[in-house]
Amino acid sequence: MKNIVSFLALLLPGCIAFAQDIKPCLFIGIYDGNKRGICSDREMVHEEIEDYFDYIIKSKAFNEQHKTQNPNTRFIGPEECVMAYRYEKEIAGWKCSSGIIGIKTGKTLEDCNKQLTDQLVKYPKDFTTGPNTQFTWQGKGKNKSEYTKDFGGISGKFISVKSNSGKDLIVAKFRNKLKDKTAIVVLQTDAGMMTEEYVKPSEFFSKSFDTKKLEIQIIYQDFDSPSPVSKLKEFIKDTFKELIINDKGIIKSSKIGAIGARG
């Protein structure tokens, strides 16, 4: 046991690496890598993401892709650190061992290290082999300007990001929290480009726009309505109108008055 703890203490400090340019959150997906039933080895993927909106989208796709492989996902927030490690564990009563993926999260990587060391001391029989660190990660916090708002059933988040060429873009994210209404979202850039999106109940939508101003109009219709409203040519009382402005990397919101149909 002392050898395992000593091995861990030597291994982990060398594995702690701080990325210089990462997104603030992390998606982790774990699944069975083979078909040995309860003795299957676990495999892992991880990807840096913007926020919980992105996590929900990726988690849904991951669970569908690995639906026969016992999938499991984790969201790691911008203020969290994570350490993932692999070890062999003997499966009682099955005369086999599995490759296990373990995850520790905490405020610091040192905290993650301590949690694993404590587990090794408290439950030594869980580890047929010593843990081998797969990766460590530390979020950078919420370092992007963003604005959030609930539009009466659909929640919106608008983030200022830089393009590869250095231009300020607006990323628009919407989540429909309603169970019986489709949200029809019309987004118009300062160049007059219009995008119409239908966000069904419990669904998400995310898209980036090369614009300094993004005009938003939203209406709702029954999910089972036979024909969708098109481009908001007929306004109803549940219409929301808002103008999102990206002012040199700072996201602002401005109310706008009644807007007639555009021809």
C-alpha cells in the first residue's frame, strides 16, 4: 500500500499542467470499451466546452452514440479542477478485473490529489493496480462577457467571443423550458441577415453571428400546431423584442419598440 501511495505522490505533480488557452468548462464522457459485461473496461473522452448549454447538447449526442455501452457523462464547471485516472479493479465473484476510470473534482488539483490519496489509504482493496493519471484540467473561470435573460419560457444567453481573425462575435444560445410550446426565434444581424429557428420543447439552439448588433424576436405556438408561423409576419401578444449589442467585447441589451413586418 505504501508503494502505491508513494507512486501516486511521485506521478501526480508531474501530470499537473495548466492550459494557456482553454474554454471555461469541460465535458467528460465514459463508456464500456468492450463487451465483457460487468467485467468490461471503461473508456473516456473529454472536450472543453463553453457552458452548461453545450454540455446538455454533447451529453445527449454521447448517450445516443454509446447507448449500449453504459454511458455516463460529467459536467465540470469553470471554477472546478478535475483529475481522471485509470486503475484495475477485481470484480468480486466474476474471476476477472476491469479497467476503471476514476474522476476526482475539487477547487484545486492538489485537492483532487488528496482525495485520491485518501481513497487509496481507506479502501486499498479497491485497487488491484495503482492508479495511472490520464489527464488533469483546471478551468479559467467565467472570463467572457455574457448576458442572460428568460424570454417567458425560453432562456437566452449571449456571449462575446473572438474569431480566429480577432473580430468580436456574438454567440446566441437558447433553451426552451416549455413542454407544450415551440419557440420561433428570429435573429437579425446589423447587415440585415435574418435567421429563423424553431426550438422545440426541451431543446437547445446555439449559433455564432458576425455582427455588432443582434435583433431578437420570439413568439410561441402550440407544439402540435399544424402549420408554423413564418418569419413573424403576424405578431401576437406573446412577442418579445430585444436588441443585443456587442460593444468592443462587452455584451449589452437594449429594449426595442414595436417593429412592423419586414418586406
